[in-house]
Amino acid sequence: MICYTAVAITLLPAAHSTTDTVRVCLAPASVQMVAGNTDAAIDALRGTFTSFLTGPSLGVQPLTSRLASQVREEARATACQYLLITTFKHERKGDHGVLGRAASGAVESGAWNVLGRTSSTPTKVAAGAAISAATATREIASSLRARDELTLGWRLEAADGRVLVDKSEKRKATNDGEDVLTPLVEHASESIVSAVKGAR
């Protein structure tokens, strides 16, 4: 005789639905560098913002378009609820203690420059972004000298075009090779998360 034993199977709640995740489209940063690699700065900003803004209820979708009009079109196509546009400027003090402007040959790229003139799982994503950002951030830090100043600007727009956040912050390096970028991005990310929560 064959006996069958009934086994009760308890179904656990499904993992957090991706449909509940707020998506922030991240446009390529507009970067001005006195020294160092502009592409590394763009990578550092993208990776660091992605690592800070990725979580159970928040996700980041990096965009590739560089023109403001195209960035908005790309953001609409990906159904992002928010669009984040950033700027990054590296300035160096002169010999007489006067803050020097970015070199005239500094490269600018990204959507913000045009805009300003005209008006996997979350855990894996965050981990990958953090690793990529750490490498790029080290390269940026290696080009910084004591008293260099970084300015980070961030603008968060809702899908309907409303501007929820439009801020900038400056920070000076106290030592050669200091990582000034990460704390700037962390502070900006906190204000972005607060704005997203307030808008929901």
C-alpha cells in the first residue's frame, strides 16, 4: 500500500513589485573640468547618483541623449516619473588666491548646458553602480588639489514638466586627492528623495 502525505505549502508574499518602484531618469551630466578626465567625471556622477538613489522603492534609469529636448523625449519613452539633470564644475584657485574660472578649453557635455540656455534588481544595480563610481571617483579625486572647488547642480523635474528641485552646492578640497564629489552627491540625493516623497 502506498501512503500519500499531504504537505501544506505556505506561499510567501511576492518580492516588492517593480511597478511600485519610482523611476528617475538620469541625464548625462554637463561637466566643466580644469584638470582630469571629463568622461570620468560623467561616469562618476552617473554611478554615484545611481548608487545613492537605488533602493526598494526608487530606481534610476540612465539616459544617453545629450540635448535637452532629446533627453525629455527619451525620458517620456522610458516612462520615468522624474527627470534628473545635473551639472558639475571644477575650479582651481590662482596664485593670488582668486578663484580661477574653468579653463577656456574645458569640455562641456550633457543636457543641462543646452537646457540652461533655453530656460536586474535594485541591489545589483546599486552594487554595480557603486563599483563603477568608485573607480571614476578615484580618478576625479586624483586630479584635485587642496583649495580646489567643486560645484554640483541638480534639477529634478516631474513628468509634467514641474520643477521640484533646482539647487547647487559648492565644496572645497582641503587636501590634494580628497574625494569631494561623493559627499556632494549624497547631499543632493537626500534632497531628491525628499522631493520625490513629497510629490507622491
